[in-house]
Amino acid sequence: MLGQSALVGTSSTPSSSRVFVYEVTGLRQNEENDKNSYPFRRSGSVFIKVPYSRMNEEMQRITRMGGTIVNISPATVD
């Protein structure tokens, strides 16, 4: 983007407020998800809300936990 400084924070960009929902299948209990602050649930699909800025990190975490992302969609504002 022309004319923008590298020092400008991302909080003013539209992408900073975007949130996506990952639909994940195949998660299994392991030492990675034992660290979660929420209980692990057994079901066919798990829905995880992810801010735009953390999408790549969350994909890597899901892969380490043995999951498969079957759908990514923008979260709707209720």
C-alpha cells in the first residue's frame, strides 16, 4: 500500500476486527490440547473463532492436534 509507513499499527485496519470461524473435525486428546483453558469436547465437528491476525498460527495448532479444517467462514455479528 503506497504511502503507508511500516510504523502504522494494524489496529486501524479493517482486517484487525475480522473474525473467522473454523469448522474442525478429527481432533484428538493430546498434550497440546491439554494446555487449553477450555474443556476438550468429543464430537464430529468443533467450531473455533479465530481473529484474522492469528489465522495461520491457529491452522498450525489444529494440524498439530490431528484435526482437519473442513470449512472457514467469516463470523457474523449478532
